[in-house]
Amino acid sequence: MRILIGAVGKAKAGPELDLFHQYLKRLTPPPVLKEVEEKRPLSGAQLKAREAELLLAAVPAGAVVVALDERGRDLGSVEFADRMRGWRDGGTTDLAFLIGGADGHGDAVRERADLLLSLGRMTWPHMLVRALLAEQLWRAHSILTGHPYHRV
């Protein structure tokens, strides 16, 4: 199963990016990061709509879409791993995780998403969200393969 991480904004060098890559390189094949960015000075609603367009354009046809959203489902790591197993074993070819911009996801992303997923009710910096997601992808992999990284 191929995994795409679509994210609004360009990552800058630093510890958050290093942590993100540390977890990505543990996965085979590693998820692909597709960064999108709108350069025009648009208003809040217009910007969210445009960012949604850009994110959705990066999603492969037929992919399962998971939008990270503070109003989404709050899954534990084992539940998340079970979802990953279900998608993998159910024949999902492409899985796309979408990380919105500073104002969140536009309606088009929320409507297209097969799952709205919350990393908790706290607000996280977008660059740290990438690292948190990558860690949870690695953790799900370790749960599914019996690797000792995850302990219950």
C-alpha cells in the first residue's frame, strides 16, 4: 500500500523535519510527502478553498483519504493500526493523509475524506504534526508486525 502525506506549506530545516524523516525512513516503502502552497494573498475562506484544491489534486485516483482534523475521530494507536490493517488487507492501493493549513481544511477536503482523524484536541504546529503522523505510521507498522517498539 502506497502512502502519501499531503501537507500545506513547505518544511524548513530543523528538528521537526529531522524527526519526520527519522520515522519515514523506517517504513518500506517510505511515505511520499507532497507539499502544496498557495502564493497569492487570499482571504481566509478563499485560502482554505484553494488549499483544499491543491491537496486534493495531489491525491491519487481511488485513494482512501484521511484528513487530519481537530474535530475528527480520536483513535488510540492500536485502533489506528487496525484501520491500517483493514485498508491494507481490503486491497487499498493508495492511502493519503492530508494536513491542512493554519486555518484548517476547506470543505472539499472534509467532504472527500474517508476518515477525519484527530491527533488530540490540542493545537499542534503543522511541522510537528508531520512528525507525529510519521511516528504513528511507524507505530502502526510495529503493532502489525509484532515489532517491540509498541508496548501495551
